[in-house]
Amino acid sequence: MGFSPPEQITVFGLKMAKRYVYVPNTSCLGVTEKEIEFKWFPGFAVTQKQKSVRALHTEALIKGINSILEISSKSEIETGIQSSAFNLYFKRKNSQTEVSVESAFQGSKKFEFSGPFPDLYNMSARDAKKEIRLRQQGKLTKFTFFRKDFPIIPITFFYDWLYINTLVKNPTLAEGILNYDAFSDIEFNPEKSINCQAYSAALYVSLVKNNLINDALESETSFKKILKEVYEERQKTQIFQLNIF
């Protein structure tokens, strides 16, 4: 769920970029990550980002990937916008205040020298992500979410668990996501970030299609156990740098 510009190359005067499209496996558990090269439209305007999304989806369609949902604030589909970690909320049991997935994720970080920062739960997603304390406290060691500890390995475990648990608490969005065959996030750069909302959405669909969603959400332990082989296989094929969480 990073916000770094994609790696770009120029071909015949056109700026090209590479992004992933995440396809949920339906006959077995997991997500197929397809790297797609497409024309990149530079600029920070939402309209430019949306042009890049369309270009990405067009190239993916040529490769046989149909019905792709962009999950980010740059999506042209409301389901995609609301499914962004910046806009996806759960309610606290005691106060009934709403907390975004992004704010919860950032506030749960525990570093070598400080953290977690539960006060970030009350911030907007954008402010929580920019919080200066998250950049001055040494290496990330774990996540602590409402007094429960989550390890940083398997990679993306806590983020996936948090995203999917919150998604199912929003049944209209959860049902809407099941109508798509694949997912993208135009802002996510896998060379600079690790956790990706489009991957988490695809993982949710795979769990549903394989009739494992209820078992997975019984507890954090069940979630990790059911997805153990998925995480092990994914880590074999990608290089993760723990110091960029």
C-alpha cells in the first residue's frame, strides 16, 4: 500500500512502468501475481493516475486478465475507492469510533526503541501514514494491536489479517469485491513497499472461493496456519526488506 512512483523506462518516447495485477486462485489457496508493463501517465492529478490505471488494465486484458478492480483512492469505481485501506473502517467496540485500516496498521507498529502508537488510531489515514515518529525509532520488531502481538514474519501477515477482518465487517464491499477476477493498486511499488491492499483483497477472494474464510477468521492463529504455505511460497519468489515497513 505504498505511494511511491513506479519504476519508469522510456520506449520510443513513451514512459512505461511495471505494476502487478493480483489474481485470486480459486481452485487452490493463494494469489497469482502478474507483472504488467504499461504506458505511464506522469503527474499527481487524479485524472493522470486514472489514465495509468486504464492503461494497466488494458495491457492486463490483452494478457487474458479480465474484470480488474483498482483498489485505491484513484479508482474510478466506488467499490475500489471504499475498499482502499484509507477508506476502509472498523468500529471500536467500546467507543464505536471508526478506525481506518491504514491508521490501525501504522499505529500498531512496535519499533526497537518505541511504539506502538495507538493514538494514531484516532488520526486520519493520511496523517497517520505521515507521522514522524514512525521514521525515527529503529527497526520494526512486531505489531501490537489492542494488546495483541503480531510477528513481522510471515511477511504481510498482520496487514492481510487486519485488512480482511475489516473488509468482512463491511458486507456490501466484501460482496462487491467477489464480482471481480483480479485487483490492482496503481500507487503500490513492490520495490519500495511491502503491504498491498490489492493483494489482500485478492487473498480474501481466494479464501472465500476455497471455502476457508470462516476458518481463517476464527483467530489470528488459524489465519496464519491456513495461509502458512501461501506465505512460505510467496517469500521464496520475492525479496523483502524488513527495514522498509
